[in-house]
Amino acid sequence: MAKADLIVEHSYVAKDPKIQGGEPVIKGTRFPVRSVMIYILKNGMLPEELTKEFPQLKIAAIYDALSYYYDHKDEVEKLIDEQTENAWKNK
């Protein structure tokens, strides 16, 4: 039997063309999922530390952003790559 794709709803992540160009952000903020990933996965910050630096972020929202990343890894990695210094220099 083929494995069905599970569609997961991310209650704390939204995409709105009027906010951050439509890239995924934590609902109620302009904080991009890509930034969560940079702080946590690339820079080694703990989710709890991120809430101390950005008190507008709930811990549940950060973990949902992590979940969103793993469900949409190619999309978020592309957004991260587009924000690198080299990408800006080549525009």
C-alpha cells in the first residue's frame, strides 16, 4: 500500500502577500520562519533563548516554525539562500 502524504496545518505560521513578500512568518508578527531557522539551526540558539531575545514569539510558535521548516525544507532553504550577502551582491 502506498504511503499517503500527510497534510499538516501549521497554526502559528502564515503566508500573506502583504507581509514579508508572502514568505512564511509567525502569525501576528513579521518574523520570518527563515529567521527562526537561522537563529536555531544555523547559529545554535535554543528555542527558549529565542523567546528571550524576541519576547513577542511564543515557544509553541517557534516549534511550529521548526515543524514548518521540515515540512517545507526546500522552500525555506531557498529563502535563506536568497538573503545571503552574496545573493544581495549579485542582484
